[in-house]
Amino acid sequence: MLDEFDVLLNHPHLNNAEFFGSLRSLASLQPALSLLIAGRQSLSTLNTQTQEYNTATGSPYFNILREITLEPLADEQSKTLLKKAGERFNIEDRRFISKIAGTHPYLLQTAASALWEAYEDGETDPLQRREQAGQQLYNNAELTFNDTWRLWTPMTRMAVMTIALTQIPKLVKNNTFTQKRLLREMKDFTGQELRRLEKTGFITKDSGNPSGWRICPEVLLWWLADELTRAVRDEKSFNEWTQKQEWELTNAQKQQLSQTGQSIANNVIASGIFELIKLVVLG
């Protein structure tokens, strides 16, 4: 059993034909070594990134494995999980947890745990409890989002950011910037990116949103707003950030993205990301 298998692709001693070839050979014997690996990248991505090592046989190292995607919980499963809190969580608590975490198993569990701890701390004000839970969820999930974002393809990152930019204005009641130019890029997203994001619980179809999609866990929306706000602090930071995303943007698209980020920074979280969380808690 190997968790965080993606890390091996950058390991100084194990990212080679000897290691991956040996795993494949051992798993092909009778009796075989059983392999259960987990990672953030798809099986096809693992095969592509190790293709250069298997020139001798030509067969992908991981074509002996079957990919299983851990999907978001169904609504009923989500409700069953929250019922474990018994009477401690009222209807508004459950609604708040579902809003900020969606049905993503890790985020849902983390949000529920954070709210439980707020009760344990003796906080009597329900709004203060939820604000505390929202901040705790963001702190816990920030590292996970950093890693997930880094491992997403450039096109996947662009899809997520574009969808987010159609939601954030509603979150902060600011529609001063145009979304049309960014939304035109949606036609270039392959169905594969959108299907995978939907399958992993990060987006869902929403006909009421200009993009036709919506970011499910609102905590991811907070992270994206924070990320973009940091990127537009100055022109150098913004250029470095867009280059790091590996996006092929025209000057007009860069300007639009920069203006959008500035609008968010000026109208949303000038006082920090926790101010946005407070606004969400207040409805």
C-alpha cells in the first residue's frame, strides 16, 4: 500500500526504470505482489510521465492497475455523516457545513470536526461558532488545495479559475467587471477536464451560473480568491504567477484577469480572507 504515489515521480532515487519496472514485474508474478496505490494524478498521467523509462518494452508500467476515483458523497451519505453529531448540530449548522464543504468527504469531515470543536470550546454565539469553524476549515484545507492545484493540468486550473470568477462577484455583491472574455475560453476546455472535476466533487452543473458550472465546496472559492489576490499585488508577482500556471494568455486576457483580481482584492478581502468567511457566515 503506497499513499501519495505521485511523489515518487520526483524522487531522486526511485523515479527510474529499475524501481517502476520491478513493481510491475512483482505485480505480474504468480502469486503476485498486490499493489494498492493512491495519488492525486490519474493513471494515464502516471503512464505518460514514466513513458521515457520504458523504451525497452514499450508497455506502460501501470497498465496492470485499474483506476478507481474516490467520488464525492451522495446527498444521503452526506446527511448520514452529519447525523453522527446527534442534536449538537442544528439545521443551520448542517446547512452551513454543506455550503462550505459540499459533499467532498475530506472537506465535509474537516468542516464538521471544526464546528464540533467550536462547540467544545464553549462558544455560545452560533455565528461566532460557524466563523471559527470556517476559519479552521480554511487553515486545514489550504495545504491540500496548494498541492492539488500544483498537480492539476494547466487547462484544469484555467477551467476552475474561470468558473470561480463567475461566482466570486455574487459572493461579494460586486459585478463591476465583465466575464464575457473569460467565459469565451470555456469552449476550449475539453469535456475530460470538466468531467474529472465533477467526478471528484469540485464542480457541479449549474444552469444559473454564466459558465454552466459551479464550484461546490465554497472553501475552494475562498482559496481561489485568496490566491488571485496575492498574485495581483504588483505586476511582477502577477506575471510570475501566470507563467507558473503555464497558461497561454493574450495580453488582453492577462489584463482582464489582473483587473478581476484587483476588483476582488479591493472589494472582497482587503482585510484578509477571514473577512470573506465572516461575510459568508452572515449570509
